[in-house]
Amino acid sequence: MNKVLTLGLKDLRLLWRDKGAVFWVLGFPLLMAIFFGAIFAGGGGSRGGIKLIVVDQDQSADSRLFVSVLSSSDALNVFTMPLDSAQGQVRRGKASAYLVIPPGYGNSFAFGPGEQASLELGIDPTRKAEIGLLQGLIVQGSFKRLQAQFANPPAMRDQLGRQIDAIDADTTGTEKTGTIRRLLTHLDRFYSEIETDTATDSQSATETDEAFMPTPKIEVVAMTDDRALPKSSYEITFPSSIMWALIGCAAAFAVSIVQERVRGTFLRLRIAPLTRAHILAGKGLACFFSCLAVCLFLMVFAHLVFGVRIDHPIKLSVAILSAIFCFVGLMMLISVSGRTEQAVGGIGWAVLLVFSMTGGGMIPLLFMPSWMQTVSHLSPVKWGIVAIEGAIWRGFSYSEMALPIFILLSIGISAFTIGVMVLARRDS
């Protein structure tokens, strides 16, 4: 028993002497607790919300009121821009959806001749879970806008007057339209008698709204460009799986470098007629070809079994090669982050998992607070997924592919250079 205790105490002392390993045993769990607490307990700032782009083609007081109501929702992050720009933002995955408020929306009413104006909701097909929530929030905003109208007798009477005039101008009137006209006339008389500054006005207006207002029409549409639509869910999941493969390769090769240093293999190679550049280039080349083989296997398997498209092989090749180059560079940087296998293994997986979480690989960007959505731009996982999706189904042009590819290459070059410099300094 004493021998077992002695061996156990020996291992504990070795662990305590390895400050890097101690940090990943004690410090990193504490940081993760604080990290997730900031996200889910409200300490991390305001939630990002669903990014909705509103295209106001009506430009009326009612449409502006509707946009204001939508903007006041905590669940939405509302922007306004022209239709072409909005469609481009949704197609590139930078917004969840766009909402078009058509001309004449302000004159559209719950009842009367003609049809109620339809709202056009264009969605990002990768965010199907948000469609129902978006529709509910838009319906809620429409009701709030109408409630505000009912609570404002002058504006309401003006709206009623336009509807009555439209009925009178309709020469094909039926018994139904006559009934609607009498109803509108009574409502107009009702609003002419009440005062706007009483609590009863607001209550009556709300009851009238709930009684007579049907659900607004919302036409859900997809992007008109077929290239911007995934044919199946596998065209969404396989880019993420490629990122996980690159993460695994980078972590494994980073640990292998420190293993060779600790066990003396690296020293024996240095004694041989080989330069440091030869050794590091060989290690980087091995990591590169390992990543390439895994990515090729995943893409061929996805294409043959699940029908994932490879319509743009040049763009897809450039995207995958850029992502591989990025993670080879990260591998070299991670390999010099500690002096023992335990420290490098802990640092490597911790950093790469954080990249995955902040890049949308584990936590959807929708549920991240706004500050974390900004941090996601620093994650190579995000840019790798964007580049590969752009080549597979998002229909990116070469100019649109340039940004994620430039970021991936920049991260790879910087990380590899820093890793080589640190390793050279330690050898000297």
C-alpha cells in the first residue's frame, strides 16, 4: 500500500511541477464556467437576436411604425437596406432573413374591397428553425402596429375614411361589401365620439383589433438563384465535418512534435545531416497531406452517398486547401505552446474547441450574445465553413470567395511563422 501511495504522490508532484498541465486541470475549467455563465446568465451583454433586414418599399407612416415595432423586439436585430443588398446578405449567410413591406401596405386594412397586402419573407435556407419564430414575431409586430392605430382615433378615422371611399368607388359592390361599409361607418362614428386621452380608448381599441383583425399574409420565399440553396442537409453538415477533421489532425500533429522533442527524436534528427527547416517542413507536409486525404475522403463520400454537389471544383479546391493551410499553421503554433505532451495536448484541444464554439461549430451564432458574434470573426472555423459553403451551394463569386480565403491564409502564415520562430529560439 505504501508503494502505491508513493507512486501516486510522485505523479501528483509531477503534475504540480508542470504548470501548463495544472492550468488545464484547474484554471481552464474555471474559465469555461465563467465563459458559459456570461453567455447564458445574461452577464455577457445583450443577445444578438435574429438578424432581420427590412426592405420598406411603402415608405408610409404605417410602414415606418411597423419597422419601429419590429426594432423594439429583443428577439430581433433589425436593419434596413435595398432589396438587392438584402438578398445578397441573406444568400451569403450574413442575415437570417429579409422582410419586404410592399407599396400600399399602409393603406391595406383588415377588411374592405381588394386583398390585404402580403409581406414577403426571404429566408436563409440553413436556418429553418428560425422561420416559425420569425413569422410569429412579424405577426406580433403587425398586431402591435394595428393596436397603435386603433388607439389613435384621428389616424384610425383617416384609415377608415380611405376604406369607405374605396368601397364607394367599387362599382362591383356586393351585399358583403355593403355590410362592411356599414361596419366601417359605425366604427368611424365611434371614433369621432371618444377622446384620445382616456384609458378606455386604448382598451376599446385593443378589443376592436383583436376582434376584427385577421392574421397578416406572409409569403415565405427562398432565394431565386438555385445555387444559393442547399439540396440537402448534408450540404450544410459536411463543411462542419471537414473543420472537425482539420481540428483533429492539427491537434494530433502538434502533440507529435512535442513528443519527439521530449523523447529525444527531434535531437537525433538535428544531429543527422538535416536542417531545422527540413524537419519542420517535413512535419508540416505530413500534416498537410493527412488533412488533404481526410478532406478528399469526406467530400467524395458526401458526393457519392448523399449527393453533395461539386459543381465548382476549382472554388471548392481553393477553399479546402486554404483551410488546410490555415490549420497546418495553427498546428505549428500549438506545438510550441507548452513543453510537455500534457500541456500541449490541453492547450491544443482547448484553443481548437474554443475556435469551434465561437465559429458556430458547437453553438449556433443565433444564440450567441452580440459581443460573441463579433468575436466569431476571429475564428478560423467560421471562415473555413463560409468558404466551403460558398463553393458548394451559396454560389459565391471569386470576389466573394476572396475574403474568407485571405483570412485563412493570413492566419496560417502568421501562426506557422510564429511557431517556427519560437521553436528556433528554444533550440538555441
